[in-house]
Amino acid sequence: MSQSVDVIAELASSAAVLGSADHVLTDDQVREFVRQQLAALDLDGRSVCLVVPDGTRSSPLPLLLRAVHGALAGRVSALTAVIALGTHVAMTEEAIARHLGYDDGGLEATYPGMTVVNHEWWRPETFVELGTISAERVSELSDGLLSVPARVALNKAVVEHDVALVIGPVFPHEVVGFSGGNKYFFPGIAGQEIIDLTHWVGALITSAQIIGTLGITPVRALINEAADMIPAEKLALCVVAKSGTHDLHAVAFGSTESAWAAAAQISARTHVRYLDAPVKRVVSLIPEKYEDIWTAAKGFYKLEPVVADGGEVILYAPHVREISFVHKEIYDIGYHCRDYFVSQWDRFAGVHWGVLAHSTHLRGAGTYDEVDGERCRVQVTLCTAIPEDKVRGANLGYLSPDDVDLAAYEADPDTMVVPNAGETLFRLR
């Protein structure tokens, strides 16, 4: 399903790396590393576009951004930061200020001369078309899973700058294997067609199989193919965060492929925990940075591999009030396993494939046929502020937060309670 991890090791060898899986860096070490790496580059007089994560990704972004700004201010002709929303809800000015660490004086006082914009994916004028990946090439890169052409569109800010510098964390990921690197372009600031294509390829492989795969997965191969069309020079500052904190284990700098590969190797040793036996029930405690189920579903993706057949995952998120702020189609189609959609493709081919992919990722492994219907391997239960009729209408189990005793779950030998769910992947040995 993916190219050998030897390929990753070879890619990683050309990146500069500070830290390791068993190390925690100081802020001074990070700042000096960034200064040295950027000082060595010929960036004087060139324009630079920074591509940064939204609030659903954990990293000490203010530390990183201040270090980058300090190394580039006065050298580059223009500096723009684009928040890679993918198709998430836009961040408010107040949220951006917290996320990027503005001082009391605001953006100009904190990052003089820098422009910050949301990736406005809902506006067609945001994008420029870079080209098309042919159906034959899609088939080759996806191991024959799909054979359709895909137009590649990207936020025009990247194309209008000389250099694109990705800044962000790397974690195990349900669609691509490990996040980061070129994924900040696709889907981070990409057009709908390439988003749908890559997400559906991941869904056909299934989340449980691809998540935490250390290699060039078919989805990563498609993303890299699209990234090759970007005219700007592509660099990355990829970090490995200590889960649940803003501390860093490591930071890697290089091309978007080499820095990603170096960070992914460390993330594979840092963000994956192994159990000796499956568990009957998991209670995923969802942090407040995930504001809807569309993002909070990571609390399922990272736990599905260790749940026993017939078991249950409870997403405990009393703060969540919506399944999706943006993708209302999910209320119509609900959550189902991959085979449910594939076996009835004429019914669902017109739905955005990215929405279908999200549906399968949260519902997990299962089967479907016309005789026996849908049979999913595990039960998914929402314990949120979403009304019961909406939850059950989406084909998920419902549990009221008022009826939950977390202490009792923690004392139950058949239950594993996972704090800060969504970043650490759990697997069986």
C-alpha cells in the first residue's frame, strides 16, 4: 500500500533535524535552530508565503512564527501567512490573535510587515488552477483504486510568492498516514476536486489501515504529485509536539518532503501507543479545540484499531453542539462504512467525496449487502450537546452527558478512558 520506509529514511537524511522522540526542546533551542536554517538561505528580496495550521492542530505556533518572522523581517520583500483551513470553518479575528500569539498591540505590533489571511476556500476567486493529474496517473498513484482525472487548484497566495514555507506539526493521520509537509497545501489550501479525490482514495483504503502508516502512501503520492505543480520554492519547518502540550520533541527543516519525512519518523515513535489486547470500550475525552464532530472525530480514528469486535467508542464532548458547521450533507447521508457507499454508488456518487470519506472514517470498518444490510465492527456513540434526534438520524449512538460517570468508566476494567483524544494513535502489538 505504500512505498518502503527506506524511502522515508532516504528523504529524511537531507533535512536538518533538532531533537528526538525522547527529548524535549527549549524555546531558545528552537529559536536558534530556526534562525540558523533561514539565515543560510538566499531569501533576500524574495517574497515568502507562510502556510500555517488552524486551531485544530497542536503546536507552539507563536514560538515558531516569531522565530520565523525574526529571521525574515527586513530581508524579504513580502511576508504573508495563510491559515490552512482545508474546508474547516474560518477562524475569527479573535481566534487568530490567540492562535498566532498577538501582543496587545495586535498583528502589526507582534509581526511588523506581515499579512495574515484565512484560506477562504468558499470563494472561487481564492484559487488558481495549476493543472490536471490525468486519470492514468491517478490510477498509477492510487494503486488502481481510482481512475479519474483531477484538476489541481491552490490558494493563489502561494503562487504569487517566490517561496512557500510550511510551518506545522506532524501526527498520525487517518487519510494520508502521517500529516504535515505537502498536506498543508493539499488539502490545507486546495480546491475541492483534489480534496475529494485524495480523501476518497484514503477512504477506499480505510482509515484503520492507512493511519500511522510510515511510508509514501497512495494518498501521499497523489499529494506530492499535485505539489510538484506549485511554481514557488517549497520549504517546510515540521515539528513533533509532545501530545497534549505545546512542548516540542523535535523540529525538522528542509524541503516539504524531506522535513516531513524526518518529522514523521519521530512522530511514529512519539505519537503511537501499543496495547497487548483489544479493549471492549473506549471513552475518548475530546479537547475543546475540536468544536464539531467533523474535527472531533479524530478521537475515534486514533482509537478504532484497539477496540474489540462488537465494542464501542464513546466520544465525550459536552462542548460540541454540531456534527459539522460547514458540511451539512453529513446530516443527509449519515455515517456508514465504506461498503455501504461503494455498493450503492449510483445513490452517492454526486455527494462530495470528502464528505463520504469523513462518514466512513468515523463509522469505521464494516460490511454491507442487500440481504443483511450494514454491519459495522464497532459502535460509535456521541456524548455531546447535539440533540438526540440529530445524532440517531446520522446513524450514531446517543448518550446524554448528564448520564455519564467518568469515574465509574475509569474504574471499569473493560473501559479505557483516553484524555486529550485525537492526537495519539493506539494500536495493537
